[in-house]
Amino acid sequence: MNKLNRALTKTNKKVFWTINKIESEIKLNKNKERFLEKLNKLETSIGPKYPMVDAHLHLVDFLWETEWIKNLIYYMDKSNIEKAVIFWTALKKIWAENERERPEYYLDDDNECYYDSGTDTIIANEFNSLSKKEKERFYPLLCGFNPMDIDAVKQIERTIKYNPWVFCGIWEVLYRHDDLTFQTQWEAPRMNTKATSLILEFVSKYDLPIMIHNNITSPSVSDYPKYLHELETMLMEYPKAKVIFAHCWASRRLNAPYYAKMIDRLLTEYPSLYVDYSWVVFDDIISINDVTKEEWIQLTEKFSDRVMIWSDILWNWFYKVWLTNSRYNSFLDSLSPETREKVCRTNAISLYKNSRNKVEKWLKIKYPSLKEVKF
């Protein structure tokens, strides 16, 4: 995050200096059209170079605040974002009585977070406020449930049916997540549970995508991926579930040896697994100081159909989406045009474009029986 803030400060100085220079020129020439033309060239030259589908964008924060979807559209247009996958999280931060300042993020104090389904109502209401043309730019996902509750799958089904033609999948299911794990009420969430089994069975039946956030290891354990078995246990049991590996399971203060080789093996062994390069995995592992490691370029080309990028922007950072996505420029330049288009746009579109309204219409997938399979 410090790296992003430094980059933002540096870029802002460049932008403001250039704008001031342009404004001075306009005052001399009194030509507003010329000013707007130069400003547009400035935005194009140092902003995100390639059109993209931002497949991970938080519309609401940990206290259910939002800048509203209409404002998001404004910043999407400025940031070369054609479509966006929107959602938040099932967890809401407590503003405890002993805290003088209202927290905005879960790390702002040591108090707990609790599960609250209100997040899905906000997303649904915001989406339904849009025009038909505007709705085509968004893929809303639901996440307002406790993943450790065996009955959570029933809540998922009800939420989708109470909001027809809204939700396209499930996102971002939070299991182990650095300090948030310890702040979550009740037992520490983990993936290999009966509750998760029922959720993965549900998404498999309806061919819905599900994104899962689970730390690959603990902050003090960096010599092996301590929690990898929790993922693989579920993937082996539900091989048809379209699971997106959020941030490649990286998080703050977490790393494991041979990271690229581990992701390569997982994508090879599990054909329905997807990954995204966002947040700390991109800044701390894949691309260091704007130089992408060659092994990650090769991995992306090899699995070009199952890699996505996105901003992971929070509600009060909508204005930063322009800078956040521009940091992918160098990485995207290094890819072949075909792979770049898949990573930027088509992979996300193919996951979500046909996922809406399946549950409402009971459009379950009919898998062939063993007798019908021809070897």
C-alpha cells in the first residue's frame, strides 16, 4: 500500500504540474477547447493503456459506506474500464464505544468484524437504480453470508431469488485473511469445511463462478504453503466448480517459496481453477519496481484463458482506480496481443456474461451419468 501511495503522490505531482502548465497557456491564448484537448492527451498518455474489465471492485466499505455506483461510472470512463464486477464483503467493522474515531478499514483498530447480509441489499439496490445500458457494464456478485455456517447455501439461494436478474456469482468469500482472520467473530474461517462443500456443490450445479480469498500460509511461516491443502481438498472433491484464486492467495506479510511454480502446478492439475493478479501478489511477487518477472510472463501465456487482473479498489478510492490499473501497463506490454486481450477483457466476460438468472430459473447443469460416458 505504501508503494501505491508513493506512486499516487508522484503521479499526482506530474499531473498537477502539467495541468497548471496547460492552464497558464490557456490563459494566454484563451482557448478552452485547446485545454480540454491537451488534458485528454495527458490522461491517455499516463493512464491505463488497454481497455479492461475490472473483475474485482468493492462498491461498499467495511462500514457499508459507498460513493454510489453513478460516481463509479464516471471514474470507470476515465480509467479505460468497460465493465466491472462489483460486490463487497460479508464482514462489517464494529465502531466500538472505546474508539474516538470511526474506523474506515478493518485495520484501523483492534475491534471485531461480524457477518452481515446487508451488503448484498446495497449492491442489488445500486444495480437496479441503473438504466438498461448502464446495467450492461456491471456484473454484481453476492457475498453476505458466513462461510462457516452450514446453512449458508440456503441464504445464498434466497438472496439470488429475492433479487432476480441481479447476481452473477459469489465473490469474495473471505476465509483466512491476515489480521482480519483474528478480528472475525467466532471461529477462524477456513475453507475445508462442510459449509464450503455445500457452497461448492451449489455453484457446480448452476455453473456459477466463486472467488475465494484464503491465505496460502501464516505470516510467520514462509518456508512452505501451510494452508494449500485446504484449497486442494475442495478442488479434488468439486473439480467442476469455477473457483477464482483471489490474489493467488497472497496477502500481507505472506510468501511461500517457488510461488510461480506452485500456481503453475495448480492450474495444470485443476482445469476449472482461475487466478487473478491483484493487490499484493502483483506488487510484491509478480512485478517488482515495474519489472515483471519472466516466469510470470511465461505462466500467463501458458494459462492465458484463466488469468485476470483488477483494481481491488475500495469505495472511497474510486478516484485511484485510474492509477491502480495503470500500474499494469508494463506487464501487459510484455504479453502477446492475444493473451493481453484475454487477461484484460474476455476471460472475465466469459465467466460472467451467461451466469445471471440461472438460479432463478432452476437452470441446473445436467452432468452425464457414468453409463453415458464413452471412453
